Amino acid sequence: VGLAQKDATQSIYFDEALMGEYSPEQYFDILLYDLQFGDGAVAQKLSVNGQPFSLPTRASAYFLEQGYREVVYISESHAEIRYSYGTNPNPVQTFHMYKQVNASIWQWGPKGE
């Protein structure tokens, strides 16, 4: 899986032995990648309570539009991934990533999970 950011691009690999080493943004990229190119099994593991991703038809667009997003940590266990386009400073779309108590992975979930 490639991770593109404004200042650099790097490759990451979903290795269960290294699961605690990935950032919320990297887990989000893995989820998007699996929705687009995989069988959805990894995406289900990375969703709180197995909840389906809210916009699966836009997964490839969100993956390609990584340069338009920023990650904002709300707490140590909650991060928002915000997409903003053009000169609009307000996020057009916000996704929530959660790290459950005693868990090493970040999972996507609806707001308030």
C-alpha cells in the first residue's frame, strides 16, 4: 500500500506482527485499499464492530486524494481524518478512527463510537 502525503510518499505493508506501529492515517489507507482492491476482509477487521464503510463507492477517490486530507488527534484514542478541497478551509468530509482500550490497531467507525 502506498502512503502519499504532501511532503513525501512511502510504502507500507499490512503485517499483523507490526500492527501497533501504524498511524491512524496508515490504517485508513489500508482500509481504503482493501475496499478497492481486496476482498474486504481486512477492511472489516479495521472497522469498529465490523460496520461497513460509509462511502464504499468513493474509497478509490479518497485513497487517491490523500493530499487533500489532514489528521487531527482529538485524543490518544480518537483521530479525525479531514478532507478539504481548494480554498475551502472547512472539511468537506471527516472520518473517525478509534483505538480501543487494550488494542494495538486503529479502526474506522462512525462519530461517537
